[in-house]
Amino acid sequence: MSNPMRPFDDVRAALLAAAKPVSAIEHVPTAEALGRVLAVDQVSSLNVPPLDNSSMDGYAVNTADVTAPGARLTVAQRIPAGSVGHSLARGTAARIFTGAPVPHGADAIVMQELCTADGNSVTIDHVPRAGEWVRRAGEDIALGSTVLSAGHRLTPQMLGLAASVGCATLPVYRRLKVALFSTGDELVMPGEPLPPGAIYNSNRYVLRGLLEALGCEVEDLGIVPDTLEATRAALRSAAAANDLIVTSGGVSMGEEDHVRPAVQAEGRLDLWLVAMKPGKPVAFGQVNDPAGGEGAAFIGLPGNPVSSFVTFLLLVRPFVLRSMGVANCLPRSIPLPAGFNWTKPDRRREFLRARIGDDGRVDLFPNQGPGVLTSTVWADGLVDNPAGQPVAAGDLVRFIPYSELLS
């Protein structure tokens, strides 16, 4: 009796529940922390900005001195950014520049376009309100506030925020170590002769690129021969030094599909049929470390290029992110109108290669076959279509942009 297919959401939930986040923490220079996962909340030790400062080039004034347009004030001081002025006397103004601290006694900035300078005096052609164009101390970041929370992958703007409160280094989780190999005697590497019946190994480049883009340390074990013994040996070697093993090919029921029995022999296999299209055969389990260590989690992907790509994005990616310590690792979809008709839906949940047209509607690549890698390059996202759900042009569909899946 064949194993029943498991719903996609159940499989993803099981993967996330089984993910064991790395615990080792490294302190790296802030400039080198891009893409790493923050391990400890970062709390500001100062106010940003530290003092009230000007958000415009102009003149610092006391509003009590400018009750009507045309007020004429003596320019008593000049305050560029990076310097601190002295207290502003009544009846005077201070020439001030963006970012410079507002002097004591001033309560507003009048932008220079609304002023007329004449020697050592200035005519204010605008009646300011108190606080106008003044950035208050702590307006951006207050002393003692959490500026970055643990469990986030660090983006360029996050690094800038850390730098703005003086963080020279950041505590991040160590990188996840992932072993990668393909199986299949039909596979050859680009640059080698292509014998009859052989194909070039595209999955190796796709999966390695996806893993490295996530910030993993990848051990590329290449192509493993299609034998049970060779597959078991590759698994043992990979489990000794890695947190996760990812393979493509060899997870179906065929006589030459050795990954599934090899994992069962070297550890355990928890699931391997998923109610999704493309990508039904997906294996998940654990491979023991022959030296007695913790071993490695195992995810085996289908060999078809599109199936491998889609199952990585939807199942392996969230597992990897959770293992890296990322709190929120699920992609978000957006509702968009369909620019296509889908009259023969599959009984499995479908993930269709699609892109947004100039009219804002979602178009499908005409050939949704699991071996058509062209579709993954043409598309800019996936349509998440429920099992058995037909689609008519104009219907709202759930579109997952690549920006949610490839970042």
C-alpha cells in the first residue's frame, strides 16, 4: 500500500518544529554582519539625535521675536554641523545648518528660503511656530530603547541603525553548515562531454546558490553515484561535519532511487510524500554521526529542476532560516487579479510560476512542467493555488513574489 500524501501546511509545520536553531554566538564587526542573524537584542546607550538639532539650513530664532513677517534680527553666531553654539540672546538669530545643535534660547528654525540676509542681519519673512524644523533629542532613538531585536537577519538599514547608536560589533549566530550533493548517473557537470541520455547538473548550481544566498556555509559534495553504498557513505561523511544535508534526486520509489533507503539505514526518515505540485517526493529525517556527534538533519528534494527549486523555496528555506535562529521565516503572499484561466487544477496544492504583467494582473508561464527551468527565470513569483481550485481571469489569486522567497 502506498504512503498517503501529507498536506503541505502539515509538512512545513513539521519541518519547522524539528528545526534546531544553532546556539553558538560570534561577535563580528558591524560592517561585516550583513545577512547574519542577530543573537541578542541591541539596546541604545544614548539618545539619537543626542541634542535638539536643525533639520534645515536656515536661522535659529526665538518665536517671541518673530510675531509678524518682516522681523529684522541681528545674526549673532554661525553654527555648522559638528559644532555647538552659545545661548541665543533675545532679538538675535543664529545662522544654522542641517544637523547642527539648536542653541539654548532658540525654539524654532526658519528655512533659509524664507529669510533675506543683509550683512550682519536677517529679515525673517515667515512667522514660525515653536518647534518648527527642530528634531528633538531622542526623536529617532531613546536612551534605553531596543533598537534591534534578536532573531532578525540583518539588513543594510539595520546595520546603519546599529552604527547610529555606536555598535562597533554585533552578536550573531554562527553560520549554518550545510552539505549538498546530487545523485544520478545521468548527471554530468558543465564543461564535460554530454553522452547520450545524460543531462547537465543544473540543480547543483541552483541549490548551492540558494543556500549561499541565505548565508550558509556550504560543503559541496558534487554528484554521488547511483548506488546504495555510495549514498550511505556520502551521508555519513556529511553528517560528521554539518548541521543539515540537502540532496536532489533519488527520493522516489524507483529501483535506482537510493537516497530514501540510505537515510533509513544511516538514521531515520520521517516523511517523504507531500501534497504539492511540483515536488511531491520530499524526504525529511536525521542522519547519525558515525563518531557519535549530534548528526545532521536531512532534506531530500526531487530531481526535476523546477520541483527542486520550488520545494527548496517553500520547505527548505523556512527550515534553514529557523535553524539559523530567524523568528519569522514564512513568506507572505499578496492578493492579485489573475490574467489567466486555470481550468484543470490538480488535486494537490499547486505553486505556479507566474509574473506580474504591466496591467497589474498575474500571468502564468505557458508550460508548468516540472522540468522547465526556463519558467523559474521568466517568473517573478509563484501563485499559491489551493488543491482543486480552478481560476478564471479576474479572480484574486495568492501571489508570492520572489522578493519573499529569494531574499
